Amino acid sequence: MPVPLRLGAPGDPAAGIAQWVRADPIRRLVARFGGTWPDGDLTEVLRFLDEFSARHWDFRDGRERPDAREPNLDPATAELVLASAAALGLVRPVAPARPAYAHLVVLGGLAHACVRRVGYAAHLLRTGLRVTGEVAVLGSFRPLADWERRTLAHAGLPADETEVDVLDSAVRRIFRVTAPAQQDGLEAGHPHHSWSSRTYRPAGLPPVRVLAAPSSEPDRRRAHTADTQRFWAGHVQLAPGDDVLMVTAPIYVPFQHCDALRTLAVPYGCDIDTVGVDPTLADLAVLPEQTLTPGRYLQEIRSAIRAMRALHAGLDPR
């Protein structure tokens, strides 16, 4: 059975974090890679796991996820990694916990993931999920890599230039809309300073907003997920008690769930559920999910650890 990611009510997720990071799958991975489990409280365990995973499970070396190297693991270690990832909730999709939400948020990513996540959101809505507010499709002005554009073209989809363009094209095609009912934004001459918002009104469904935010550190980097989530929360006037469903890929659920708790649940008092796209759905087959390797799973276990450490630090600064 998967380790449950029960992070509690907004403002009190420490018990869920402790359960996840102290679970047997994490302990077995640490032992397999030569580590000794630390003494100390949750803060110390998170510090240890962050530093340990930086040495043993970080294959990006500062690069984007698709450019991470794949480690050369022996078969027994690779099998342990895959089993641990499944137990920790990074493999199998889980259905939404509630029949209705105030908002449904689709997180952007690589081009194929953008299309699949928009498709899954539409599937949820068309099979009965109720949303009383809006569907928010959150992306960035990240330029697509050449291989992403080739992947889109091979599937017969527009070879767009940026992540938010892919999301916008997917919304138009999947929700059967042609033009936004409202649009706003700022073209500041540089994507780190610019933003855009386009709201569509598909027949019989809640409004769908496609949003790209400016960076909170424009001199250093492009906008990341937390920037976009905060920017959206301000636009939609997120309120205490709002139920928000986040859609991502299963491999990113623990990491992005904790990030959403830190950036949305804690400051705004809303409730967050996070689900991964169900890869078995036939209507998502236009762009199949890429093969996920043991190295990818180790990398995202590390991402989850770092997100939990950041969340815990915000709740218990010391």
C-alpha cells in the first residue's frame, strides 16, 4: 500500500511530513545508498535527507529536468527505487478525493505534459467533477526545446514557441473554444517581467483561465510554479476554506502538493488536493507519457524532500 500523503489541515502538516519522510521506503533507500539514519527531530531528519539526496539523488546539476543524467544503478537498486517510488505515491494516479471544488488548477510543464494535463482536467469535468469557480491553467514563458516542438509536430499539434502557448492551444482544442472572452497582460519586453491572462468560457463548463506570471526575481530567473500560483491566487481572490484541486503528473504529486500547501494553503487558508494524470485514459494517448526511469524517480523523491523541508521551515522557523 502507498504511504499516505496526509498533510493535515492548512497550517498543521507536520505529522504528514513526518510520516512520509520517516516511512520504510525512504529508510531503505537511504540504507541502500550507504547512509545512516540520523538521530534528532523532524527538522534534523529533513536537513539530513536534503543533504544526503543532494549527494546521491541529484542528477540535474542545475539543469532542467529533461537534461538530467541517468545514473548507472545495478538491477537490485533500480528495483528498490521503483518499488519505493510506488509506495511513496509517485507512480499510481489517485482519483480526486471530493466530488466538487472551488477551483481546479492545472500545472504546466514540458510540452507533452501540458497537453496531457489539460486533457485530464477536461476529462474530470466531463465525467462529473463540479467546479464552482474556475479552471486555472498555469504556465510560463519558458521557450520550448527543439525536441518538445518536434514531439508536438509529430502528434499533429501546433509546434508552439513557449509553455504557455502549448497550454493555450491545448485549452482551445480540448475545450472547443476559439477566442478568449477576457484577456489581460503586460508585454514588458522580457518574459521575466511579462504576464498574460486569457479566460475562455466553454459551453456547459466553468471558465478556463490560461495564466503566465512574471518572475518574483526577474533579474535572476524566469517565473517558477510558486510565482504563478501566487499570481493566480491574487487574480482569483482565493479565500479561506476554498477547496482547490491541483492536476500534475503522478511523479510530481508529493513535491507539488507540498509546494501548493506552502504557497497557497498556508497563506490563504484554502484546502489543497493534488492528483496525477491517469495514464490509462485513451483520450490522452495523442501524447503518451515519457518513460520514467529510476533516476527520474530518485530525482523527484529528492524534490519532495526539499518541498517538505521548505514547508516545514515556514511553519516552524528556527
